[in-house]
Amino acid sequence: MLQIFLVMENIEKNNLHEREKNPEINKEKEITPEVKAAATMERADILVKELKSSKQQLQNIMINITQVMQAIQALRKQLQLAVNDENISSIEQDKKMIEKLKKKIAGHTDELIKMKENLITAQTIQLSEAEGGEITENMKNKAREMVENIIAKISS
């Protein structure tokens, strides 16, 4: 181990002496003002390219956002959804409206189910008037079937 250390130390001393003797090696390792200027110009060139690239990306993103907003507005128009505010992301508002409508539909469906017997009676009367006769069991069954079909369609 000691021998390796001594050999390494000798190599370093020899390299140091060679560098001191040869001034060209020292000149190559010195950073001259010209080298600094060239490095600065190269760095500036890289920064300008990155800046242009970043600006182009930003512009592309803004164009994409505009296109998405226009697409959403077109879809809303097709679906006839009202746009009350400037914020296109009024999805929460639409979800609230959907929940209100679901509750309203559920309420109306419950009301129809509660009115089922009255609806069957009214339908039976209409059938008897249309046929010009007395109410028969067949008319009651037909009226019940019609009302149940209507409720089934609404419930699904």
C-alpha cells in the first residue's frame, strides 16, 4: 500500500514539473477573455433558443385552450345548455341542475305511482266512453296495463 502511494506521489510530482516546464499546457488551461466571451455568447444563444421554444409552447397552449373553450361552447349550444357566466367550467353548475332535475323526476314518478289507482279509474272511464258501453273487467285490465306501461316507461 505504501508503495502504491509513493508511486502515485511521484507521478503527480512529475506531472507538475512537466506543466511548469511547458508553458503551452498552462495557456491551454487558462480561461482567456476570448474564451469567456465565446462561452457567454454560446450560453446566450442557448437561452434565446429556449426562450423562443417556451414562448411557442405557451402560444400553442393558449391556442389549445381557446379551441377547447370554443368546442365546449359549441357543444353547450348544441345541447341547448345555458351559459350564464364567463366561466366555461360551470360543470358543477350543470351537475347541480342535473341533481335538481333527478329529484324533480323522482318526485313526479312518486306522485304518479300514488295516483296509479285514480289514473286507472280515469283511463277505464275514457275507454268505456270511447266504446259507448258499460265498464267491463276487460276495460279495467286494459286501463291498468296502459297506466302500468306509462309508469314503467317514466321510471326507467
